[in-house]
Amino acid sequence: MDEVDPRRLIPRTNDLLALPAVHEARTRLSERVIRELVRQVQDQARRDQLPPGQVEPALLGALAARKATTLRPVLNATGVIVHTNLGRAPLSAAAVEAVVAASGYVDVELDLADGSRSRRGAGARAALLAACPAAEDALVVNNGAAALVLATTALAAGREVVVSRGELVEIGAGFRLTDLMESTGATLREVGTTNRTHLHDYAGALGPDTGCILKVHPSNFRVDGFTSAVPLHELSQLTVDNGVPLVADLGSGLLAPDPHLPDEPDAASALASGADVVIASGDKLLGGPQAGLLLGRKEIITRLARHPLARAVRADKLALAALEATVAGGPPPVVQSLHADAGQLRRRTDRLAQALGVPVVAHDGRVGGGGAPGVPLPGWALLLPERLAGYLRAGDPAVLPRVHDGSCLVDLRCVPATDDDRILDAVRQAMATLQVVDAGRAG
């Protein structure tokens, strides 16, 4: 009697697609994704990597594990609060709730009282003005770079932007502010030197072709020693006397001074010092979604808002909702992490260390995202073998530690206290995996 080819026993595509679990999966996955998963498990069976009888269970398992997004939640155990590779600021509960509410139809550009069209993002604008009364008006665009492009284009396209050589910043991934501004058609008029720029340098550069003076707060570095820079209040008098707008790019996004970061500029102080427009990011020290904030004199903000480019860089409804909730709500996670109590961090770290039988070491956190470069945030970390780092990153939940000086450091500053036990389980799982790997190699 001829043997039946095992491949003939592989369930047919139509039969698999008719399974109740597959019907349920269609509420969260596209038909294309489902069919691809079906093809993958069938191919495994055709290659004798899976018995035909296990095709259906394998498909159900693949459907259960498959998410609509490939992005994975990560527990940030680096001690870096604004971690660019992890999406910068985690949203507050209020902001998450606002995003969910805004995911449907919302009155983002509608006056429900009379049914007429309204100013886009009025709620976010009002929240920003309430939090920063020094600003006469506010405009929200999709990120900080877009805010700088809009300001440069509207104020200085075809003209000159006067900027200190010491502020020609390059940030992550080779991104240079100089390239960004020149792409708008403006010409950079560099003044001063890398370490010293004086008021007379700016004054000597002003002329009929000047579009604006730009003051940029350095990100990711500090210049110490024989240095000199012109403060905003001195530049303000110069720009007023010459009828030139003064733009201050603050970067990290503080709306008001923070005693923990005395050298970090904030919007309120910059405006009080005479800046006509301040630019900041929404997803750094403000603790909100990716957004570019422009705050300042009403005349200038109106000019920017009416420029055609403003339409191309406007923020979407989800960002506007999250931004408003961030500003109007309670302290977001970034602020909580920045102001975390060192004693509480030590107690939390000690509890996990005792459960794991590992030492605790002093560890300085960082603001990250270009904010407060070089400013340490004293704290503590679990000291683990460096080889555990890869297993922690690949685990469930994924944990990102800091690898430094031959060690794997787990810092709880940016981890909610409610997730401490998840960190504990993740480290235990990584340790067990490492033991199995080492035993296999030894055998």
C-alpha cells in the first residue's frame, strides 16, 4: 500500500482561514497579515519543520502573539530620563487618556456651539499660555526642527540669520542646525568664535539683509574655560534698536525655571529677557508628545501661523490632545523621574538587590535628549554581569540597562515603582537563561 505524502495532510488555506480564532483575529489584524501567517506555518510543515497536525495550533499561537505594531514596550533602566532611542518622554496617564479620546472624531478645528470652523488646537494653545503667561501667543508644530524651519523661513528666507559660531550645533545622527536653516533659503551670518562671542560681533553683522538674530542653547555638550556669550537681555536691546526679531531656540522645553536644573533655559525667563520667539520641544523636559513649541509676541506668532509652511508642519490631533493634557495635568513621568527622591530610589534598589543577591552601586542618572549636559542626577543601580544585558533586552518585558565599564547596571529612576517586580522577574529570567547557556557550553 502506497504511503500518503505527509504534505497532503497539511490543512488547506481556506480551512485555516475559516477557523473561529482566525475570524476573531480579523478585528485586530489585516487579511494580508493573517494570510502571511497561514503561509508561514504551512511552509514550515512543507519543510518538515512542523508536523501537519501541529499546523493549526501553531497558527493560533502565531495569531495570538502577532501585534498590529512591531514596536515593543521597554522598561527604561538606564537612568537616562529623555532617552531618544526609546521615544523620549513617556506620556502621563492624563495624556494617554487624551490620546485615546482624540483617536475618534473630535472638535480639533470646530466650534460645537455654532458649528463654525475654529482655530486648530485651541485647547493646547490655551494650556500653554496659561502655563507660560509671559507668552502673548503660541503655535504648535510637529517637532522642534519644524519649529526652527518655520521661524527661519518666515523671518529670514532669502535673507540672513545672524548666529554665533559657538552655537552652530550638531546633535544626534549627524543632524546639523546649520544645514536645516540653510535648506530654507536663508544665509547664515556667523559671528564671534567657537568659545567667545561679544555684543559688538552681533552689532557689526546687522544690516538691511538681516532677517533675525538666532540664539541657540547648546545641546549634548558644554564649553568651559575662556568663554564669553551674549545674554538674551543684551541681544534684546540690540534687536529692538534695529527692528530685528530675536529668536531663542531653547531645545529641551522647560516652560518655567526648575531648581534641579539651574543652568537650563526656560521659556518664561527667555521671554522676560526680551526674546520675540522661543522654540522648544514638547517631548523632552516638558514631558509630552513629539511637538515643536513656538511661544512669543503675538505679531510674530501670527506671522508664522499664516506662512504656507505652517500647514505642512502642523501637529496632528493626537499630539495636540496629549500636549494639552501634559501641560494641564499632573506631573508627567519625566518630571517625576527628574525629581525622584534618592532615598526612595535606594530603598527600592536595595529590595531588589536583596531578592537577587547582587550588590548596589551609586549611579548618576542623566536628563538626556540634549538637556542639562553634564548634570548628574544622583541615584543607585543594581550591579550585574555585563553578559546579562542582551538577555534583558530580549526578554519579556524588554528591559534596557546601562552597559558601562564591563558591567550591566539597572537603574530604577525611570521605572515606575509599580514595575519593580517586573524588573525583578526579568532579571531572574535573564540569570536563568544565562545559566542554561553556560551549562550547555560546559557540557
